[in-house]
Amino acid sequence: RPPQPPAPGAPTARILFLTDLHWDRRYAPGSPAACPDPLCCRGDAGHGPGGAGFWGEYGKCDLPLHTIEALLAQLPDPAAFAAAYWTGDIPAHDVWQQSRQDQLLALRTVTGLLRRHLGHLPVYPAVGNHEATPVNAFPPPYVRGNQSSAWLYDAMAQAWQGWLPPPALQTLRAGGFYTVRVWPGLRLVSLNMNFCSQANFWLLINATDPAGQLQWLVGVLADAERDGDKVHIIGHIPPAHCLRSWSWNYYRIVSRFEGTIAGQFFGHTHVDEFEMFYDEETLSRPVSVAFVAPSVTTYINLNPGYRVYEVDGAYPGSSHAVLDHETFILNLTEANAPGAAPRWRSLYRAREAYGLPAAFPADWDRLIRRFQDDEPLFQRFWFHLHKGHPPRQPCLAPCKAALLCALRTGRSADPQLCRPLRPALPFPQIQELWRQRRLC
């Protein structure tokens, strides 16, 4: 049965969503914002224009801690939220310099910052690809000893033990994933998407289900289905960015449990987008949406941002589905002006900006089709995609074809999902444009 809007007056809940904070402890206001290294805005302050702003800078730069703290400080009372989902990538992009001690310092520092500002608000984290060193290196759980990820998972379990119950901490220590009850009728699954990552060289050993995580997910969803519960899935890397075998199996799981999975929430790309899921028989009936929220960090050429989801609330018979979402940004041009203070403001609300009657999968599917013919509407999406700071070059026909195809493709390397859009480009060319567009 397709989801139905809640009855008038039914309770709703707001979920704070944070992803890709990327704290750079070597960020230095006034330092060169353009440099030959993979990460800039660090080192000694330069002379003249072109230096890094106090609150952050457009370019190949991550964020100082005071900007992340300013974001948390300006949030409304934590009681305004029912929970916070936090989907990883805590350290900066200086991956060539990092040690395990650096990663653990970032984990503990930012976790402490969230605890201080969010108080008793339940926070549910997920593991990002930048938490490891070397970056992206997440061996399967059967790898033991110094090569394993135990140093990271144990530290996470210790840092997050106030947020997660003992059974969740046990699977977190084993493989970096867990499930927990958010409120009556709603369970949360936090996936370790590094076990599907195209950049994780450990998956050359086994790319299908290296940690048994998908098999575990099926069990959690089957239990929820039996008990009449709904499930929110959070993770770092979106499913379409995963290795093909893992991605297609995950797509099949979502299709099988479409009546149980009430929402999917990811990050990693640093931009504001989504991925559609369709029934496997026809690839035409939308069954789920994976929302991909924008990053807190500026990397690359972006404003800092975060997201708030409005979901159907905690009451008997609730769908727990996403009803709307709102994105907030810090305009760096304004914030870094002399004498200015950082002012986080709403960039847009999804249903208002795109004229959506609801925010169910069918509504997002129709929106993609509207983007094809309504160029002003598509350009509004392009503006929001980059958190109000789009690149100078416009998104013309090839770019648009690739982006609309990406929105419709919830599983990796499947040209069939693009065909209803009648793209003017061959699928391999579309894939090449995807690779060029990736910021991280």
C-alpha cells in the first residue's frame, strides 16, 4: 500500500542531521586559500587578499572547530528535536598526514562538542570513510591484530556509550554497525558503508558481503516486519556509490522490505541530492528514497550546511516516513565580512521549494520528470545542490542528463534506471561525468 499523509493534527518529529564535519585542526584564518596541496587554508597567514576567512573559505578547505561549535551553539533548544543522526567523516582531508592518534583526537573532540551542545538529545552516529587511517581502509571483522579496525571501533564504543545501549555497542565493536530502538514503533539501523566502498582495497578479498552486514540487515528488517515496526537506515556512503554486487543486493533488500523501511539517510558527497529506488519487477514504481544531505564542511567551494528532517511522529499507526526537510547554511561571504557575525539561515524547505504535495517516493519520482521540462525548477535544484554556492560554469544539457540519471539510479552501474528519462548521452559517458562531479 502506498504511504498516506498523516491525519491532520497527528504528531510529527524533527530529526537533526549532521554529516561530513571534517574538522581541520590546522585551519588558519588568513592562510592561503589556494595552494598546490589537496587541502588548503592552513599554515602561516599570508599578506594581501586571498586569505582564508575566519569562519571558513570556499576552495579546497575544511573547517575550524569554532565554526562547528557556532553551528551547534545556534541550534534551538535540543528539546525541539526528537533525535540527531550523525553520519560520519569527522577528520579533515589531510589524509597523507594522519595517524591513529589524530583520528582518535578528532573523534573524541567532536563527540565531546556534540555532547556539550546537544545535552540529553539522543545521537545516533554512523562510521564515515575518513575515520580510518589509511583513509578508506576498513578490513572485514575476520582480520585480527594490528591490521584490524578494533582500535577505531573500540574508541567509538567508548565515546558513544552514553548514546547507544549495550547490544548496539557489541555489534559496533565487531563491525561498525548496529541497530537500536529510537521510540516505540521505530527502529534505527546504522550501516558501516565502508564495506561497500569502491575505495576500500580490503574488499578485493570479498566484495559481496564482507562483514555479513547485509545478512544481518535482512534479519533486523524481518524482525521489524514481524513486530509491525518501521525502520530508518542511516549510513555514510550512498548506495549508488557502492561496489556493484553490494549495491544490487542492497537494492533488492530495500525492494523486499519497502513496507518496513520508512527512510534512508546518507551523506558523503557533500552536496544536496537523493537516490530513487524502484520495484525490481518493472523499475517504474517508486518504493523508497535515499536522501543524501549536504556537508557541514566547505570542501570544495561550498557553504557550510546541515539538515533537519520532519518525520511522522511517535503514535500508534505512524508511518514514521519523511514528511519534509529543511536545509540551513552559513553564507561565508556574509559571515567573513568585517564586523559580521555568523548567521545560519534556512536555505529552503523541500516541499515549498519544489511544489511537492508530499515527500513520499512517488513525489520525488515525479519531481525528476518535472526537472526534464521545467528548466527554472531544475536550476533551483542546482543552486540548492551546492548549498547556495554553485560553480561558475552552468549545468547545461550533458550535465543535466548525468545529474537526472544519478537521481534515478539507486544502485550502481545500472543503465536501465536512466532509460525512462531518454538521456541524450550513452551511459558510459554519463558515468564519466559522475566521476568528474564528485567533490570528495
